Amino acid sequence: MIPHERSLVEKWKDKPFVILGVNSDGTDTEEGLKKFREMAKQDGVTWRSFRDEGSTPRISETWRVQGWPTLYFLDHDGVIRHKDLRDDAEMERALEAMIAAAEAAAKAPKAGEAPKAPAKPEPKKAGG
């Protein structure tokens, strides 16, 4: 999974997209945490990762994770839109739609705010 996740981070680095990891790889010990950090560095994990064992209640309990890995796809409003999409193409189609929706929402006027006027075109120069 990590190579695909890494490619998504690169592909959408300038878009409203983020990966957050939650790990339960024995990171509750100093030795386990050290091993995880070494593995993450070796595999090129650049996104933020949290320790499941480092929270009370555990993140996996709060989110009702039954097995690893579990994938949740949250939109720009924090709503879970998909869970456990495993096929790379299907995952990317879902994410592309969610990114487009986030970009559209960012451009939409906020409640009580007047719509923005379109940019005026540059005047044409004579002889050009």
C-alpha cells in the first residue's frame, strides 16, 4: 500500500488532499516506535502518522476498526464518504471526485457573503 499512498501524496500535493496514518505496529514501546520510524523513513512515508497505542481511548476503538489496514475516506466537511476502497483505480476515482468537490466548495461564497465578481479581462493592446 505504501508505494500507492506515496504516489497519491505526490500526485495531489497542491490539492486539498491529505493522508493520515494510524499505526498499531507495536509502537507502544520505545523499541517498537524506533522500528516504525526507521521503516517509515525507509519506505518514504511523508504523511503524518499517529500511534494507536498512544491514545486513550485508542483511535481504533473510536473509529471501530476491526482489522488492519482499514481505509476511511473523509471529505472536506469531515464526512466519511467511503470505507476500504482497495482497488487503486476505484480509490483514485473516488478521491478525484472528493478533491473536485473540495475545490468547488472553497470557491463557493460562504453563507451571508456576496458572490465574487468574475475577473475582468485584460484590455487588448492596439496592434497586437
